Amino acid sequence: MTVMPTRFKVNGRDVEVQVDSRTSLADCLRHDLKLTGTHLGCEHGVCGACTIILNGAAVRSCLMLAVQADGSDIVTVEGLADGDALSPLQASFRKHHALQCGFCTPGILTTAHALLSEEPDADADRIRSVLSGNICRCTGYISIVDAVLHARAAYRRPGAGQ
Amino acid sequence: MKFPALDYARPDSLEDALALLSSGRGEAKALAGGQSLMPMLAFRLAAPRLLVDLACIPGLNRIAVEADGLRLGALVRWVDIERHSTLRAAHPLLAEAIRHVAHYQIRNRGTVGGSLAHADPAAEMPGIAVVCDADISIAGPRGLHTIAAGDFFTGALSTVLQPDELIVEIRLPAWPSGRRWAFEEFARRAGDFALAGVALFYDLDSSGCVLDPHIAAIGVSDRPLRLRAAEAAIAGARITADAIRAAAAAAPHHIEIADDIHAPADYRSALLSTLAQRALARAACLSIPEETS
């Protein structure tokens, strides 16, 4: 095992961490950078709770080593809101009651944010298909799909949704 | 579970990667997208001492649509195939099969080479490689060589790839226009590995008879398999509902069907016939009522 200096950008901030090569990116974000919004459910790529946005693409942070993220640009759920103001997607989740216990929510928000940033016109079928990679045991998904559908308008405006 | 202790290297040339794999004396493993390997590490089904990350090796993520076929570099991701502007027209069967691979987030990192090397019996890419008579290019300490996909897979999660070798590229033969094709699979949840799947294509001769049918199954055995009995049943025939029913019934013949916790062999065998019938009907644009029992 080796400790390797690893540099990347997270939520707009340049960071450097000294991580063991075996450390997952999820554990690095949570333990080294104290970004505990990223949740770990299954730790083998099935539940989607640990989804982050890496260079614009939604990925499972439990299926990557932190050292693999060297040089990349990462957005976690903490990077979606502007200070205390919820992002349009987050506000839509609140309005539509799209969470109950909230454990899966960070992964669902990052996944939906990545999707709508690329496909602001995604329809309900596309949204359901994408969210099939995120397990929610509370909501039954209907309110989540509604929330994502209603957030689309914010991503269609230039500059919105980042 | 947390990953086992390991060393990590990210070489920037194929030569360096091969040297690192050789230095590992069988305990080094190549890392591409990691979407199969990292779960294996989390479950301790694999515990390599050294991971050799291929991410910085130039040229391995190329997609080339050429007159004599389609070439996919080992690091081509599922999302690259999905978004490619001409690939769906150049190889509709590949494009359709890839739509079924795993979930959105996995598709952003999972790679063609990784899927071939991992060799899950239910994975789509190995099935497409086998049904299309693809060639797989492998680099190793003794240079480059090519192997037919039909000879590459040796069992569940097993291939002829040696610990000091790397997949560089897969080549699929050119796809003539007018070719009939279909891909069908069944999984209990979206994105899960299929309990069974069928990929097929054939051409039609000037009198409308089936020429050179290729039919393969995934998920029913320890590796992707050609369904020779079903192929023989439609070769030279006119595609009618009766011909399709006969070929579908023959689909499970002469293959050893897996029996595991996900499904008993007789269920998988029936599912294989059903999927073969659906695929043949779809390829022929026919609607055939399915028996329910």
C-alpha cells in the first residue's frame, strides 16, 4: 500500500489529499474532505447513494479509487446549492416531497443534476430509466420523478443549473 | 467492504503498462473503468497487489467506423457508443445491445475492454463479440496478436487473456445494409444482468431465403454461445411464423444450460426459446402470438 498525493477540484475548490491507494473516492470525500453529503450504501456499485459528478458525468464514487480522480473536476451534493439557497432541483424535491428518510437523496440529486444538465428535455421514461440505478426504499419514486420533471425548466434557461 | 490493500500505477504508455503487469508476476491487474473489477475487490473475489490504471494510455478510446468494419478501443465506454454520431447506422445490433448494459452511472465509466476481460456470462458485449465473429487484439510481452472472440471466452469470468496481457481493441466485421437483426434480453429489474439474452442477424439471398444466420445467447451458460441448432433450423429457409417457431424450439438444443439461484435450468431454457422467438420475429418484422402456460 502506498500513500499518494492526489489533487482534484471539488465543488469549485482545488484540494490536495494524501490518500492510501486503496481508499475509495467516496471514503476520501467523506473522511478526508469531510464532505459527508455523499452517502455509502452498498459499497459495490448497486445502490447509487454515492453518486457524484466527475468531469460532468454521474459516476459511482464507491467504484473508484481516490487516486484515480487525480486531475479531475468533481461536484458532490454539497456543490449543488448556492450557500443556504436550494438549487432549483433541490427546491423541486422539497416542493414535491421527493424524499422521506433522505439517505438516497444525495445520489439521486447528483444523478438528476447530471442528467438535466445534458438533457434538459428528458421525459418521464428517460428519467425513470436513469434513476433505475438509484435505490430508494421510501418514496416509490413517483414523487422523485415528478420533482425531476418539474425541475427541467430551470435547466433550459441559459446559465441555469450550471 | 473496503478494498484490499493494493498499489496503484498509472502508466502513460502501453509498453510501461505491460512492463508493470509483467512485474506483478500474476498479482497485477489492469484497471479500465473499474465497474466490474472494483466490486470484485469489494467482495474480495479479487485481491491484486497492484492495479495498473490504463486511463492515461493514448489511443485506447478510439471508435473507428471503417469500410471493412468497426474498431472499438479497449477504453471505449458504453456512453461513447451511445453518443457516437454514426455508430448506430454502422452497427445497429451493437448499439441496441449496449442500451441494455447496466445503469446510467456505470455506463459513464464501464468499458468495452473491461467487459470482455471480465467475461461475465450474462454481459452484452461478449455476446455481441461472439455472435459477430469479432477479433480481439491483445498486447503482451511477446507483441500483438489477435484471437477470434469465439476462442476468447473459456468459462465464467475466464478467458485466454494472460495476466501480463492487455486487450487493445476489438474489431467487428462490416455490417451490410439490409441485414436483418435483433437483440432481446430479460432481466428482472432494469439494469440487472440478464437471466438470458439473444442476439442474432442474418442476410437474405435474392430469393428471400436466410443466408448465414448468426444466433447467440448470453446468460444461459458459463460463456456466450452460438445457438447452432437454431441457426441450422433457419439457414436457407424462408422466414415464416412456422420457421421461427421451429428455430426458437431448437434454441436450447445441444447447450448446457446454467442452473443457479437466479433461475433453474428448465426456466432458463424456456426463456431462451421465448427470447429467440421474439428476436426472430422482430428481425423479420413479424408478429407471432406467444404461448402462455
